[in-house]
Amino acid sequence: MITKITGILNRVLDEEVRLQVGPLEYQVLVPDFVRRQLQDKHGLEITIHTDEYLDGNPMQGRVVPRLIGFITEAELEFFELFCTVDKVGVRKAIKALVRPIKDIADAIQRQDAKWLTTLPGIGPATAEQVVATLRRKVTKFALMPAAGGAEQTTSVPANVDGKILEEAYQALMSLGHSPQDARLRLDKVLAGGAKFHSAEEIVVAIYKGN
């Protein structure tokens, strides 16, 4: 399985990019938020993190392997998580991700199904299913730095496990903090670079800093 490709960006089309790697040109499907970050990178060497899936209907005798590309591993991880939602397949997920991952994760975390319906192909029922399935799994993506172009390599806070981060967020919520305030407090304490091994350590550090 191809997990990462580095090559010269030859073309940026509506739903795909073409990468020149030696004598070979690779077709890589990309969501719209990725396409926007790459559209001014023609002729430059870029690296794309990839996943593969089989496109087509085996019953009709035609199945084509496809590559899907993202600029960071965290974006790829979120995409794979998004695809675990019932009735959200690979193609629907690609079309839906027109906004930065941070924005989508933030909406899921605050359970804003109405906002999610603004994503292509995501109706009210699917939006509610996305929230129900993912709202306790996306904290680390909601804390991602704002997108800064293809050169950005920072993904999610590296000094704490994602599950611990989620537990700390839920703990702050149970203590009466709003979703926005909880994220701001997490951002602040994680910015110090300290290593945390439990949600309790994070919450204690937040209140010590007040």
C-alpha cells in the first residue's frame, strides 16, 4: 500500500492532482480544502500522505484502485475517522471535506449538526449521525493549528495522547466550561510543551495556571 508520495506537482484539477515521480505520473484524489492549498504549487516538489481504496462495482467486473491524498497525517487520520460514520463512504467523505479539518472537528465537538449540513452531501440525518459517532473522538483535531499551506507539518498536540486529551476536554465540560473555553484552556496548557500522562494531570495544570 502506498502511504506517502513525494513528487513534482504537474496539475491541479477539480477533484484530483497529478504528481510526477520519476517517469511515472500519479493521479491522487483530494478533497477541496486540500486542492485549495495546492493550487498555487505547480512545478514544485510536494509530499502527500495517501490512502487507497477500490472504486467501482465488482459485480460489473470493473474495480479501479484509487489514491486519496492529504497534506498532513492528521488530515488523513481524520478522513479515515469520518469514513467510519454509517452511510458515509469514501466518495461522500471526499466531497464533504470542503472546509479545514479543524473547522469540521470543532463543529462536531460542539454538536452543531446544522453547521455540518453546509458540507456537500451531508443532510440533517447524516449530520446527526456524524455528531453521535464522532463527538467524543475529535478533540485533538479541533485543537489543530490553523491551516498554513502545504509546508505545514504540525498536526496535533504531540505532548499528549489523543484519548487523554479527549478525557480532559470532557472533564472540563463536566466542570461547567463551555466548549470554546475548554478548548482555549487546553490550547494554553499544551502550548507549554509539558508531557501529560493523564487527563487529571492536564486539568490540575490548567487550574494551577489560573
